[in-house]
Amino acid sequence: MEHDKLGRLLPDDIDRREADELDATWRMLGGIDAPAPDSDRMRARLDAVIDALEHAEPSRPRTWFGFRGLAGGRRFYAVQGLAAAAILLVGIALGRFVMSDRTRPADSASEIAAMRSEMRELREMVSLSLMQQQSASDRLKGVTWTGQLDRPSGEVVAALLDGLMHDPNVNVRLATIDALERFASRDDVRRAAIEAVDRQMSPLVQIALIDFLVKTNERQSAPTLRRLAQDPRVNDAVRSRAAWGLQQLG
Amino acid sequence: MKTMKGRMIRIFNAAALCALLASVAVAQQTVQPATDRVTVPFSDPDRPGTLRVNLLDGTVTIKGSNRRDVLFVANSQDAREALRRRQQPEVPPGMRRLTQPGGFGVEERDNEMSVSSGFNREINLDIDVPMRTKLRVSIVDGGITVDNVDSEIEINTVDGGITLTNVGGSVVAHAVDGRITATIARVTPQAPMAFTSLDGDIDVTLPAAVKANLRLRSDQGDVFTDFDVQVTASTSANRTQQRNGRGLRIDVNRSIYGTVNGGGPDFELRTFDGNIYVRKGK
């Protein structure tokens, strides 16, 4: 309902794209489920985080992995906090946007730019927090939404790579490969794909990674593909795909 | 004398009847499969709980109903048959083989129930759960059947099929070497789904009014549907082009991207060596 109200609040001369972005963000926020309480693994992570907090220096900068640890341990509170922060940001952005448009119409360009940037951060935050959820369907949603992000940050790429390497669900790992295609020009992404094709246990993921390496014409992968093609312990379909990949890479 | 004889016959008849009944009961005991039944409550039955099943070898049948706790039945008869199929030692003279219980463990903590089996033992479990129970099932060698569960369903098998009937919510399923058959009666709005297999067919029936973006791909098989799929982005989404030192390379993959009923969340159906069927349900 909020996004309908939002549509009515927006001035007539506003770019419809802004309104659509706001609308999409409302939908994203509405789509976040309250996560279920923790499992053994989460409890272990919580213990690890508490332990780390007790021993860590107070002003340590937050990295993606730090964020992940916190979200994994106190996921319920972390996601609640994120959702609250996201709603607050939307409120502030909307307030600033509407007020600035009414009071200072001539000076709205920078405000709109600032709002766009806040929106982008917000959407990114929603995608990242979805990728931390316990439900595979939610994680799939987070991975898919990264495709809609305009100029995603390095944190998104790191989260996708983390998903490719460590997500327990085969289908989520497959989805990260599709999502990583837009970042195929990055060396670290292609390196990670080579590493993953060697380490993956799922033949379907291995085949998708071989296709990815062929598409990106990653010749550095040739030794790995050769090894896979000759390893009798590797699944037959993967071996023949690796042989095909070698042929394609020339 | 005659009445005495008649009474004796009646007593004899009654004793014979008792003996007969007893022998039938004993026979039934030996014929009927011995089952291990365990009922485990959730710590907060008012909230949907989660059931995790991790088995190396066995089959699992999960049925949703209006109950609030979870009933596990391990079928020893099946286990005995499985035992017959494998190499087993000769029965020593004068001895008989006793059927061992199925052997499994259940742990409940914070509304999450975990089931595991002993190492190297096939187990066949029938599990009755509350309808809204979230399922996370992983079986290495064996199949799984789920009926009438309306929740988040996540299933992985390596060597076994996945059969879902009358389920709702969202499904994320993967079988390395097995067929996936799913009849989905209700879908959670905006929830993506995925059905993938390396070596099996994927046969999914969706509600006729479902709104979804379909991503369909079979590397070595065919794709069939009776939905009115509006194929989208057939030229851009599945085509990549790359310029390199030698010139231009264009790859067109075999994926079909399309929407049904105007589009919605992504439903991915992918198999390497099988066919894909997307059927319109009622």
C-alpha cells in the first residue's frame, strides 16, 4: 500500500524512473521475511562472534566478511536492524526529496542525485541481506536482484563470489554464476571461476563454470580444464565438457 | 457321560480356537513389519518449524497434515529387504538372524528438528509433519517423496528421484542423477524457485494462473510446455559477445527465457541430459 501512496505523493514533473526505483525498493523491503531462529551452525557463529567481540579492538573497520559473521550470528537482530535502517533511509530520502521539490524546485538536481545514490545503497543492502538468509529461495532472490543493481559495489561481487564458493545449495551456486557474468571483465571473478571449477562437488555447477570460462575466453583456465578432462574420478559429463571447453579456447 | 463328553469337546474346541488364534497372532507378529515409531514435538508449535533430514542411504516420504508434532516411522521390513539385497553372512547352524531396528536419531532445538541415520545403514522413513513445516532434505543414495506440505521446500539428492505432490510455497530442488517430478498447487508470491538435475527429466506442474519468469534449459534434451510462454530477450539475454585479439566471439546458449501470465519471480528449470516438461495445472 505504501508504494501506492508514494506514487500519489510524487510531483507530476518527476522522472518516472525515480518513482519506479522507489516502488521497486518498497517491494524489495516488503519481500524480506523475518528469518527463522538459528541452527547449530548459526549458534557456533554467534559464539565465535561473541568471542571475537570480547577480544577485538574497539574501532576495527567493518569488512564484508565481518558483516557476514555478524549477520550469521545475530541474523535475526541484524536483519531487523537492516530493515529498520532501510526504512529510515527511505523516509529520510523521501522527506528530503518531497520537501526540496516543494520549497526549492530550482535546486533539486543535487538532491535527486543524492537520493539516487542513497537508493542505490539501499537496494544493494537489501540484496546483500537477502543473500544471508537461511532460506535458499530468499538467497536466490538476493542473487537475482543483484542483476537489477545499477553500478554495484565490490561488496556485491564479493558476496556473489562467496556464494559461488560456499553456499550449501547447488541452485544458489548456479544462480551466482549467471549473476557473475556481468562482472566477467574483472580478473578476480575469472580467477575465482577457475578455482571454483576445480573445487566444486556438483557436476552441474562445474559444467556451468566451464561454459562461463569459455564465454569469457579465459585461457588461463586451460590447465585446469585439461586436468579435469583427464581425471577418471571426475563425472563423465564434466570431463567431456572440459574437453569441449579446451577445444573452444584453442 | 454324554454331557461330560460334550463339555470336553467344547473345552477342547475352545482350547483349539485359542491355540489357533495365538498362532495367528504369532504369525501376524512375524509377518507384520516391525516399525520404530517416534513422535517428537516442536518447541514452539505455533510457529512453523524446520525439519532437516540428512541421510546417506534410504528413502524418505514426508506427508503434511493438521498435526502439531512430527511422527517418524522407520520401516524395518524395508530395511530387511535392503539387507537381503546386500551381501550378508550365512546364518550359523542353530541360529537365526534378528532384525535390527532402523536406527536413526532426532534432535530438536529452537523449533528445528534434525534427523540423521547411522553410518552405512539404509533407512526408510515415513514422516508426518505439520503442513507448514519448512523442509531441508538431503539424501545421497535414495529418493524422496513429499505430499501436502505448504512451506519452503529444499531438497537435494545425488542418486535418487524427487517427487512432490500437492505442495505449496517455494521449491528449490536438485537431483544429480534422478528425475524431479513436482505438482505445485500454490506458490508464494515473489518467491523464486529452481529445479535442476544433471541426468534426469524435470517435470513440473504449476498453477494455471502462476506469474513467473521462466528460465528453461536442457543441454541434451528438449523442452515442452502447454503454458502460453511469452519468449523474452531471446536475442540479448542468452547471447554474449566478446571481442578479443582474434576478433569477435558470439555465444548463444540454449536457455529459453520467457514469461507466463505477465511475469513474476524467476523459476529456473535446468537439466543437462534430460527433458523439461512445464505443465499447466488446474
